[in-house]
Amino acid sequence: MALGSAVAPPQLAHAGRRERLRPILKWAGGKARLLPEILPLLPERIETYYEPFVGGGAVFFALASERRFRRAVLSDLNAELVDVYRGIKKDVEAVIRLLERYRKKHDAELYYRTRALEPQRLELVERAARLIYLNKTGYNGLYRVNRAGLFNVPFGRYVNPVICDAERLRATAAVLRARGIKLEVADFAKVTERAQPGDAVYFDPPYAPRSTTANFTSYHSQEFGRAEHERLAATLESLTQRRVRTVLSNSDTRFTRQLYDRQRFQVQKVLVARPINSKSSARGRVGELLVDNARALAR
């Protein structure tokens, strides 16, 4: 996607106005509400943009709409999630047809029958449609797996869930098909080894727990625990030494505050509404941290 010369990613038209493309998935910790705080921290001109915990991709889609990067690498260790984007990129019309079938027959029985399917036995577009359907109709929009890696979110009792937004899916496919967009299943440290000056990285990992009694988030069969958060902090330091602009989000806890040197990095607390959580008491406005290495790079 060449800066200043590529065709701008399509925007959606509603009631005579145009709006920025929003994520196709509901994802815990999605960054749509924090875009006004995050986007100014990232460079106006980026050679290759890396988002190693892509989730719903709100930051990626916002940057794409502004044509702020030449290339982008979207990655995650969650292969089911990456397959959603791969399936849409490969054949969005097939994904739409499958979602329409889900929409017409949607009920609890279909949900649990679909949940029980083994993704590895399905074709790529079937895997993509399956996870979109489960994401739109499962309890509170959660993505959760057990230790065997099997999706185990219960049925969500929505009155009229939007299972197939064909317009948004087609717009998403157009963005993902742009030149220079890569999708990978990869570890965050491994994928950002290629980053160099002129590139930019945004890290949005599974958040550290807010209490000592909570568990670290498991967004696939491998837990993202204390050791992984410490490794992520070390990766931020490595990127800084290599002069790569990097921004990172995490929960605001004693542990995360200790991970990042406030003399070296800019660390700001922001409040954001979090409607997706398995516990209603954990929803609402909560404190999060934004870590930015611009100060360290300026020295």
C-alpha cells in the first residue's frame, strides 16, 4: 500500500454519510474507543506497520483509512483468528454466503452444533464464517478456549444479532487485499525481529490481570502469563534500541507499572469503557496504560 498513491481503503456509507471501517469482530480489549489516544502516538508515515496481537484490528483499519503505511504485517498466535482474515481475503463472497445460511437458521441448537465443529477439518472460508458466527452470537462477544484449545463460550441470548454485515465484510476484504498486507500466525517477538527504523509497532497483548486472584488471559491454548509480559517488555526495549517506533497497551496494575521505566518511556493512564467481560462487575470504565518509546528515541 503505497503512501500517497494507493487507492484509499473503502469506507462505509450510511444514511448519506461516510464512516471509517470498523472491525468485523467483537474482541475483548478492542481499541476502537482508544483510537483518539493511540493514533497520535504513531508516525504519520510508516514503512511497515506491525500489529502482533491483531484482535479486531481497530488500529490497523484506522491507519489504513489514513494511508499511513506502505506495508503491514498482521499477526497473532491465535490461528483461528488469523484464519478469519485469511478467509475474507481469499473469498469474501463465499464467507458471506455461509454467514447468510447461519443467519437464516440461527438458534441455540445451531450455535452449539457449530461450536462443536473441529476447525482443522473445515475449509478456510468455512473456518472464517464459523468463528464470525460464534463471535456474533456467543455470550457477550467473548473469545475463550479451554486448555485443549477448543472454543467454549456459551450461547448468547441476543434478540437480533448482526451475523452477516456484507458491506463491512467486503470493505474489509478490499483492505486486506491491498498490496503489501501480510497475515501470519507468529509469536510477537519473532515477527517484529524484522522491524527497522521507519517502521512502527503497536502491541495490544492479552492484558495482565487486575488482581492477584485473577488468571492471566488465555486467548488460545497457551496462556499469556507473567513471563510473557516480561518478554514483551524486553521486546519493547529491543525495538527501542533498534530505533523502531513502538506503542504498547496494557492494564494499569502494579505489575505493569513496574515493567516500564517512566524515565525512559512515556507511560500514561487512560480510562476506557470495557463492555466485554465475563464478569459484569469488571465492565465499565477501567484504567489502562499506554506506553510510548518516543522519548527514548529522541535521546
